[in-house]
Amino acid sequence: MTETGIGAAVRRTEDQRFLTGNGNYTDDINVFGQTYAAFVRSPHAHAKINGINSTAAAAADGVVAILTGEELAADGVGPLICGWNIAGKNGVEAHNSPVHHALAMGKVNYVGDHVALVVAETQAQADSAAEMVEVDYEELPAVIGTGKALNHATTIHEEAPGNMCYDWEIGDASATDAAFANAAHTTTIEIVNNRVIPNAMEPRACLAQFNKGTGDWTLHVTSQNPHVHRLVMSAFNGVAPEHKLRVIAPDVGGGFGSKIFIYAEEVVCTWATRKVGRPIKWTAKRSESFLCDAHGRDHVSKAELALDADGKFLGLRVNTKANLGSYLSTFASAVPTYMYATLLAGTYTTPAIYCDVQGVFTNTAPVDAYRGAGRPEATYLLERVVETAAREMNIDPADLRRRNYIQPDAFPYQTPVVHQYDIGDYGASLDKACDMADVGGFAARRADSESRGKRRGLGYSSYIEACGIAPSAAVGALGGGVGLWESADIRFNATGSVTVMTGTHNHGQGHETAFAQVISEKLGVPIENIEIVEGDTDKGPFGMGTYGSRSIAVGGSAIVKAADKIVEKGKKIAAHCLEAAEDDIEFAGGNFTVAGTDKVMNIAEVAFTAYVPHNYPEGVEPGLHEQAFYDPLNFSFPAGVHICEVEIDPTTGETEIVNYTAVDDFGTIINPMIVEGQVHGGIGQGVGQAMLEGANYDENGQLVTGSYMDYTMPRADNLPNFNVGTTSTPSPLNPLGVKGAGEAGAIASPPAVINAITDACGGAMIDMPATQEKVWQACQAAE
Amino acid sequence: MAKYHITAEINGDETEYLCEPEQTLLDVLRDELNYTGTKEGCGSGDCGACTVMMNGRHVCSCLVLGAEANGAKIETVEGMADGDNLHPLQEKFIEHAALQCGICTPGILVASKALLERNPDPTETEVRYWLAGNLCRCTGYDKIIRAVMDAASEMRGN
């Protein structure tokens, strides 16, 4: 390991600009002649629009234009799309996909739905005029509640009878039924995965410009995947031809999934900028983020686990109702199906699994991928039912998991639900976590708590996730409309410095540092001579972006592949210059050496020679600039064990996490300091979901938790320090052996926390968020 | 309505600006004076991303009117480093990787500086409570707390 290579805790090179106020985020950018956008939004969850009168608003000070859905449609700008078709049960080939107009056409379907765009000289003028637009609404009954939407008296979309998007299944129903028939014990739980709101601290924003001279659009946007934004906005929304649209995602202030999606605001502003002939800027107010950013989770499920007398899992049967919100967001359909139910084997050998999922529409914000996306829902359900089974059968929960683990010699392991796991050692993670959490000392700690009138609980979570998203052919076979490869472009400059462009996009993960470490390791270039460029469709090659813990596993692999090509070409140049056979050239540490001699040429010299090719091999092109596209062979499968220990004051319900231990197997780790931060942040979000956060709509479809006064984000005094460790079984399926680390914390932590709290409170189910009141109630019931 | 003509000291520089009555100090800093290091996270004083020092107190600049800053001494994240020499808090945030996306970081740095000016030797609990007004969605706070504690220790000369 070199000081700046793979495995080194290199300090993040991007931090200097963020710490000095020199970050460059979308809202920090202003251009000459810029106007400001405000959206007229529906105050109703469900209503017909009988008319829009903008006469008075149009006459207000500073108003440049007021535009509606009719004008958008007249210009041929198409509706927003969902890029993943889910085939249903019984030969149903396509899910029900209601038209999602970027600006409403005659009807609104959730509070915050986009009705009209107001463009004005200042933000205050735009906001003021938006309030003056008179919309004649005819209210309709709202469909609210995940478990109540199917066959509700009110139908939201004609295209979706009974408010059903799809009725989907996976696994072998009859084999699973047979497993239950033979079971010595069956554990059944009904479980809710609470709806959460992503709350990246940077609100979404865009700045759209049209250049009349060139006929080009430039869109700055808070995106995790600017190339996908460009593709969708040109191919599906018809806003601008792909080659005339430049999408730039500059520094992005967190995303957690919510900035994957192609939203109405950027589509409408990009269309409108040409129409009004001025740049248009829109930045979400936090209340708009709450109302309109795609929400996460929101499942209501029943899970049954069949066990034999020894606690071996025989079968798992699951039914889930998944709330998709009012419309299908960009990847919404895949999240509660292929991102969810394919993980229900967990880390266990359960031979028979069956899950069916009904995706339902409600008059709420669209629901889509949020950190973990389906995998937290699977892990929460599975780890809750396993923990419950352990309690019912009076088996130690760690022991029950150990009895059912897929063993290290069983890989590759084919689960009954699509995935083939490549490698893992789940017992090693469990052993290490138990050690780090001092599980052996728990009984004494519990006794001590009880002597002080407190309750104490310990909860496990043994998770697995499918990351490195994803093999394109597999995605296509499952209904996905995209390829999920990644690209890299390595350009040596004549002076020996390197510019690396890739299609992923950093929004807090430290790509500029981690990718530079990979290049430094592979090509022997000092890290300060490496520039990582992302986030601009005019600069780098087309790429699919950052989500699903894919950047290092897929993007990093593309970088390695391109680096290999650099070395291959460099060998030809070095062989010529060193007057040796190409086969005799070895490359290590940035030097091309003739094997067994001291004849050496540094890669910087090779780069210079490539650009000043006076003495140069015949038939070799000048330049040292290579590109690679990498399509993964399989998903990667990070796994691990988290253990949470809580102490509860039964008189108040106040719950303190007194120890939180995480042991994760991410395979090869590029930068342990960055990975540790990713784990911390994920746990923070998972603890938030488990104890504090919950998006609540009232029966009329008003979002009750629409501000930071109502929606409880974890704050510094709510969380503990974390006790984090790793094990490692490098993935055999990608050149770095990496697995991805971005989502693990958010996937593993909710069941660990709830298992600990329920352990402390006598075992009865407590739904997330386990607020102080709920915990107090549970303590009262237990006493 | 006429704009207000305001004179304030910002990061040590006497600064004049014109502002609308409804413009917040945050709007003025970002949109009129190009101090874009200070961020808006909520606009309602709940997230702390817009934290600046005003006359020695840390305030949410989204809750202060630009016109109120007349004669005031304002310090933003841009004024923390001394030229190329980073403030110890900035140094420790790099050393501990106490930031990820960076959007909440300027506010957290300013709030942390305010803490250490009042209390050079805070306990972990004191740091956590002091920073409870600053939301961070990326880090889970762990590394932030460690970085602030470490910076405090260094600034005390340990």
C-alpha cells in the first residue's frame, strides 16, 4: 500500500473548498439577466382544475411570464416518465402507468402538485405573483393510507383501476406453502416501514439557460446523474435534442436518492427559458422539498417465517403493500419489487421464499429510491421476523442467525429470489460484532440498568444488500429501461498530470479523493497530479451516475479498465524508447522497466513522448488518452452485522443508544476514513427512521410533517458515537474486489434499533418511529 | 419602496450595500455580495446552515433582515481562515473527514467557532447540545463532534 493508494486514509481533497466557503453548488451560481421561478402548487390532495385565471398575477410587478400545462403540451413537451416496467402476476405484461404531466392538465393529485410556472425579475415578485394566480379547484376525496388504497371508493387515475399500479410476485408459492405445512414453528408479524422524507440539506435547484446564437441549452441542476437527466429530458420529455442540451451538476449537497429523479421543475424551467428568452433559476424552499421531493419507504407487510424444531428456516412468505404516491417517479416501480423482494433471503439458507407486492397509488408525493431503496425494507422485515422467531422459540438471536447462515464454502450461492451471491463470511462479521459490542457483558449491564430502574435491550441486524448496480442485461430482463454500466476516460496531459472523467457523480462521497487513489495506485501518479472530473455532460463520457452504492464498484472498475489500457499503450511506447521487446516491459509504481535491467521510463515521460512523438513506435497513435466502459458481471453483496444496545427510562420512554456497533464486509476498501463516514451517516439516517422520522399525511392528504418543526430530523444530541469495524471478503467479480459502502448503515440500522428497543420493552412489536410516547406505552404494557 | 443603504463590517472589510426591506441578511450575503459560502437550508431558522456571527453572537442569517445589519460586525465562513492558513476547526474537519457533501459545513464551522470562543473546553455533551441547532444529513455527527473536540484541545495548546 502506498501513502495515497488503495487502502490509505487519504484526507479528502475536496474538503478545502467546502470548508472555506468556496464550494460551487447550483444555487451559488447566478448569471446575467437571470429571472426567478415560482411554482403554483396544489393546496389540495386531489382536485379537478376547472380553470386557471392568471390575469391579475400577470400584471403584478416584475412578472415576466406565467405558463401552464396547456402551453407545455402545445410545445410538445411530454410527461415525466418511469423508466422501469414491472410485469405483474398472471401474464400481465405492463404495470399501470398514469400520465404524469410536468404541469397539471385538468387535475391535481397531491398537495404540492405543479399547476403553473411564474417567472419574474426577483424571487419575491415570483412568489408573490404565484399567490395571485387564481385556480378554480373542485375538490375530490383523497386516497390516503398504504393499506387502504386498493379498491378505495375513489380512483385516482383511470389508467389504474382500484388504485393498483401492479400486483407482482416472486419466488415459488407452492414450495413455500409446503414448507409451512412441514414447519415445527411459524412466526407471523405485521409490519410497517414508515414513510420518510430524504431531506438532503441542499434543497433541489436548477438554473436553465438557452443560447440563441448556438441553439444550445445549459441546465445546472442538483443531480446525482446529469447524463441520465440529459437523456430523459431529450429522449422522453422532448425538451431539447440530446446534443444541444448540456447538463451540469456542480457540487451537490447530498442526495440520498432524491436527486436521481427527473422532476417537473427542471423540465419546465428548461422548456420555459427558451420561451421567455431569459435564464431561469429555481431553488426549492424547504417546504417544497418536504412536499415534492420523492419520499422513501412506506410499506405495510405481513411476514411469516416457517422453522423446524431446531430453528432452521424452512420458508418465508411475505405480502407487501407498497405506497408509490400519486404518480410513478423515475425508478419508483423497481424499488418495492426487484430492489426489495430479491433480498428476502438475507444472509440465510431459507430454501423456499414467496413474496407478492401490490404497488398502490395514493394522493401523496411520489415515492422512490431513498438510501438503500428496497433493501432497508427487506432487511427490516426479515430481521424483525427472525428476532421475533428467536424470542418465540427461546433461542439466542445470534445463535438462531448463525444456524441459518449461508456458509463461506457455499459460494457462489443461488438464492430462491433471483440473486446469486458471490462471496461472504457472515459468521465472521457476527463474531467480530459480538466481540466489539461485548455481548458477553450484556447480562451484567442489563442487571445494572434494572437496579437503577431502567430497562436495557440488545438488538441484532444481519443484513445483506445488492450493490454495484447493475448488470445491464439482467436489468433489461427485469423490465429496466436503462443500461447500468459506467464509463471512465483517462487523459494524460503532456506534462504527466492526469485528468480522469467518469459518469458517476459525487454528492458527498469523496469521489475526488477515492478515485484519485485508484489512479495513483494503478498508474503510480502522485495524487496531487490527478484531477477527477464529473457532473458535466459536455466534459466526460456518458455515464449512469451515483446511486445504489455503485460508484466504486462500477465506476471504479471502469477507471481500472481504462488504466489498464493506458499501461498497455505505455508499454508499446516505452519498449520503443528503451529499445526492448514489448513483452519484456514491466510496469509498477509509475515506471516502465525492461525486466531484469535498470532501464526505466516513468509514465510521465511516456506521456510526454506520446504527445511529442518524435521518436515513436510505428503504427501506434500519438496521445495517451484511453476510455473504457464497464458493465458489471453481477451485483456486489456487502453484508454485515450491526448490534444496537439501548437503555430506556420506563417512566418517560426516553431511549438512549448506549452502544452502536457495526461490522461491515465491503470487500476491498479504498479509503477507510471515507468509508467510515459513509457508515456513520447511513446509521444516522437509519436511527432517524427507527426513532424519530415519519412523514404523516392527514386524512385529507395534507402533509402534517412539512417542516423541521414537525419532521424530526436526527440532531447532534440524538445520536451516539459509533463503534465501527470491518471484515473483508473481496468480491471476485470486479477488478478492485470492492462492494460499495454508501447504503449499508441505512439498511442495517433500523432493525438493530427496533430489535434492541423491543428487547428492552418485553418483546412486543413497536412500529417505527419508536417515539418516546410509543416506548413509554410499551414499557407500561410490559410492567 | 426605496432600498436601504447599509454599512456593515463583513469579515473585517467595511462594506456598503443596498437592500430591499424584505431581504434577509442571508439574501444580501449570497445574492448581493457574493458571499455564497453561507447556505440556505430551510429559511426558517431550524437547520443552522446559514449561521453567521453578528456582533459576536451566532445567528441564523435567514432570520435577520439585511437592513438590521447596519453598523454590525458580520463574520462568515469566508472570514475564518487567515489567508491560506486555515482555522484549527477547518484543519480538524479535514483531518477527521468531518464533512461529506459540505453544504451544512459552513454553518457548523461558524457555530463551533462561537462555542469555542465561549467555552474553550466543552464536554462532548456540551458540543452535541450546542450543535443541535445545525442539521447535517450526511455524517451522523460523529466525526463532527470528534473534530470540534480535537480542535478545542489544540486551541487550548494541548
